[in-house]
Amino acid sequence: MGQDNHTNVKEFVFLELTQIQELECILFVVFLVMYITTVLDNVLIIVTITSESRLHTPMYFLLRNKSVLDIFFSSITVPKFLVDLLSKRKTISYNGCMAQIFFFLFAGGADIFSLSVMAYDRYLAIAKPLHYVAIMRREVWITLVVASWMGGCLHSIVQVILMLPLPFCGPNLLDVFYCDVPQVVKLACTDTFALELLMISNNGLVTLLFFLLLGSYTVILVMLLSHSGEGQNKALSTCISHTLVVSLHFVPSIYIYCWPFIMLPVDPVISINNMVVTPMLNPMVYTLRNQEMKSAMRRLQRRLQPSESNKLR
């Protein structure tokens, strides 16, 4: 990710969220609380699923992977964003910007592929319950998760390779609070129309995947509605929460990436939602409202309490 000679820009300047310093301090506290909540909720999920043998199933294995991705995704941009809220000059180096784009796209791509794997898992569990255990063996879970991470990495590499040859001569003011492809490409001092078309076509696959996922969950919901019983109600609740999180993740991505690179007034709000709000909501919608997870957390708490009381003695 070295800086080429034809690139004069050594750093990029981020957009100021507000000109009022007191308001920036308030926003710092709000977003810090949201980030800490995101990390703690997801760490709790990871620890609970890892320590509870009853949760060593494909669905919870995939949920644990989703929690790892949520921590990874939010940690790429939010800490820097929080530091910038308290800084007079909000800048990032050229190399730092390219690195942030790489890891942001990596985590985002892996997250999208992971959501697809989770949809496939729910489809098998509901459409083919008798064959589910045979199909979703442990090696299959691991292979699907590794493939989702590799897919995210490949997606990121393609985008960054397309960006690295671009010359940046100035200006260097970004319209967002972190480095992202549309805003950085817009600052290149060359015609980027062909590059934008290539990137839009690449990200068009994301849109296609979103509609495929919505279609698959619609099929699952229709199948569930034709049945009745406690098991079906539990599966229905799980699928509705999955559909909600898929929409929370994909709709902002489609808005940001899948049309010509233009800055609209609502873009900063969408960016904050994408990098701060959605990762915080994911564990609440996906996992923490799940009765089985709540029971596992209570068992974990009971196991930890005796050890804590022994230390006090």
C-alpha cells in the first residue's frame, strides 16, 4: 500500500460532524457508550457460546462468528472517529486511509457472506430437518465460515487494487468521518468514470445477494406459516430477527455503494448508522433476545458466582 510518486496528497481531512466543541464532547460520550455496548454485548455472546456445550450447534457457531465480525467491523472506524471528535484537526495519512478501506471492506464483505451462510443454515434446518445434522457437519460449518472470510478478503483486495493507481493531487477533504471508497475515489485528479462503473458492477453483486437473501427468508417464512406449534413459533421469531438484521446491513450498503458516487445530505447519517448503530443493534436483535441464549447466560453467571465468592474468602 505504498504511496506512489504521482500522489501528492499525504493525508486526508475528515468532515467535521459539528462546529460546536461542546456538542462534539456530548457526541463523543454517546458514541463511546454505543461502541462499548457493541463490544461488551458481542464478547458476552462469544464467551457464552464458547463455554456452553449445549450451544455448540451450527446456528450458534455462526452467531459467534457474526459477533466476532461485528467487533472487527466497528473497531476499524469507530475508535479513530472517537479520537477525531476530540481533535481540532481530523486527519488520516494516505497509507492509513488505504489500510482503513482494506479492512473496512474486508470485514463488511465477510459479514455479508456470513449472513448468506446463516440464511442457508436456517433454510436447511426448516426445509430439511431430517437431513440437517448430516448436511451441517462440523467441517461444513468451519468451511463455510472460512469461505465467508476469504470472500470478504477477495472482495476487499479487488477494490483496493482498483484504487491504488489513482493519483491524488488535492483537494483532500473527505465528505465522511472515515475512509470509504466512494468519497476517496471522488478526490482522484483523473477521470474515474470507468473505475466507478467497475466498482458499481462489483457492488451490484451485493444488491443481488440482498434480494436473494430476502427471497430465501420469504420462502422460509411462508413454510413456517403453514405449520403450527412451539418449534415453528421459535423458528419464525429467529427468521424474522435474521431478516431485520439483513435489512439493517444491506440497505445502507446498497445506498452507499450501488449508484454513481454522489454526496447527498443524508449520507453522514447513513454512514454513522452503518458504522456505529447497526453493529450495536445486531447482537440485541440476533442473539440477546433468544431464550436459549438467556438461559445459557444465567447458567454462566451461576458458574462464575461461586468462584468469585471463593476469591473473597
